[in-house]
Amino acid sequence: MTHAPLRVVVAGTAFGRIYLDAVRSAPREFALAGVLARGGDYSAKLAARHGVPLFTSAEAVPEDVDIACVVVRSGATGGPGSELAQALLRRGIHVLQEHPVHATEAAECLRAARQGGAAYAVNTLYPNIAPVRRFLAAAEYLRSRQPIRFLDAACNSQVAYPLLDVLGRAAGGLRPWSFGEPAAPAEAPGTAPQPFVNLNAAIGGVPVTLRVQNQVHPGDPDNHSLLLHRISLGCDAGVLTLADTHGPVLWNPRLHSPRDETGRLVMGGPGTERLAAPSTSVLGEADTRSYHEVFARTWPDAVLVALRGLVRDVAEPGRRAHSGQWALAVTRAWSDLTARIGMPELIRPDEPEPVDHEELAAAAAVD
């Protein structure tokens, strides 16, 4: 039995473009029903290019719309996204809201969802990116067999919210969590200031070391991150690493060799079969995508995963409480972390100079 595609409105035309591409990429599941924006020239042209109407208020969104993707800044970043989400939810329109969202806003949205009989979810995007999902699937496999001994993670503060979502999933749960005081930066004459804030933490009861580049360019906040996410998970068998948000995923089995009767390590022969495994292996795809492909395919595909999760919540109302509680836990953990590390340092660096890949590869070609 086939069902008509769910009608979707996308609110916001900056990062909302990724959502528009996601909806249009799955025509059997979703039909783009309109764009919701303030009514500027760019938004009007974008709606026209997609062949859909432009709405300028939540009240103007038709009753036959099933889902609204609210990709408008929330109060956490000085925008009206959460108020817009609540207005749509009270009308019974299911909402997928782009992160970050303050805990009080998320609670209000969940309350509005109950009032309207709708489903609500916060999309942190990055846990749904294919390499991150691969990392989390491998983490679940390891966690089912051995205790996780540590998590080590680094990120820019702009993407700390989804980092906590990923770490919680990797650990098997966010609770209990705690964040220690940031370590005092080392100071040496003539050195540049430390770009990372370092602190110890616990996520889901697992020891965590965190390094956060708590810096932002006030006029260009989407650029100037030294990295997005880098995560290592250690267990008795080895270390699983997400080398970058967009992959690859690496596995390093733990070096462990028996000793002979003299106390020397046995480096070969019977009893050393575990040493035959590659010291590093790539799980899944070894080749990563260009940033052109990330914008055009990777991120829209991740939005589709989130949309499909919301659809499951729509079809199975019993799932909604769990989804809501997880969203609240993530935003509360994020509030705790940001309270520890404080406001970002304002930086205004020049545009970074790229390095030629072929030249770098040639430089690294040593025997």
C-alpha cells in the first residue's frame, strides 16, 4: 500500500537550503509545499525557483501541511525560531527544528506539541551524517562486548551541541554527565595563545577529555573553525576514531603480545595471531567527499535521516516521549558545558590560505 508524500514547508532560506534539497531528493516520501520566510527578495526568488509559494507567517501556512522544518535561529542564537515552531505545533503541524535550542525553549516546544497533538524533534544534523552513523554503529558493537574506557573529543564551540549528542550516543546514554573546570592554559614566552579550552568530563558515566575551540568571528561565524569534530573511543580491544565529522572511521586494535619464559615479548609465531591484524584499518569508505559534495549530498542526506525519524514519531506516538527527553538532555548538557567554558573569544583572522593537495601528498611521499 502506497501513501501520498508528506507535505513539507521549510522555514528559513540560509541553512534551510540544505533542507530544501533534502525534501526535493525524496519525492516519493516528501513533497515541498512552500517556503516560510520574511518575504525578502532572495526568499521570493528561491521559492519561485522551487515552484512553491512563499509564506511570510506561521498563520499563512495551509492546514494540509504535514511537517515544517524550522531552520531559523532560535533564542539560543538570538532568533525567533522556537516561537515559530510553537505556533506551528499548536496547529497540529509536526516540526523538525534545527539546533541549537535552549532547554526552556525545547520544553515549551514539547508542550506546544502535546497541545496540538504533533511530533517535535530537534535536529542536531551531525549524528545523522553517514560517517558519524558508521562510527556510532561500531561504537554500539564495541559497547555490547566491552566497557568503554574513555572518550576523547575536540570540536569548535559552534558545533559543541551536536558533539554532545554524538558522545551520548557513543557512550550509550548522556546521563550521568558532568563537566570539570577548564584547565589553565600553559604559557610560554613567544608562543601564540592556546586556541582550545581543555577540560575533563563524564558522559553516560564514561570518562571524557574535551578540547573546545571557543572562538568565533563575529562577522563570519560559519567560518574559521580549526576543525568540526574529532572523536576517539577507547576500549580494552583498541581505539575507534572518527578522524573528522565527514570521515573516515578508523580502528586501531590494541597492541598486546605475550611474553616468553625470559620475560621478553613474543613478536611472532603461535600465540601471536592477534598481531596479524592491521595496526590501523578504515571501517567503511576510505575516500571522503569534497565540501562541494558535503553541501550537495552529505548534509541533505543527513536531514533526510532526521525527517524519517520524525515520521516514525508521527506514526508511533509512543516514541515521542523518548525523543523529547533525549532532546532535553542534549540541550541541558550543552547548557552545562557552555556555562563552564564561558563566552567565545571574538577573533577576526584573515581568510585561511589553502594548501595544494597534490603538493602536500608529494611532500609526504617518503620511504
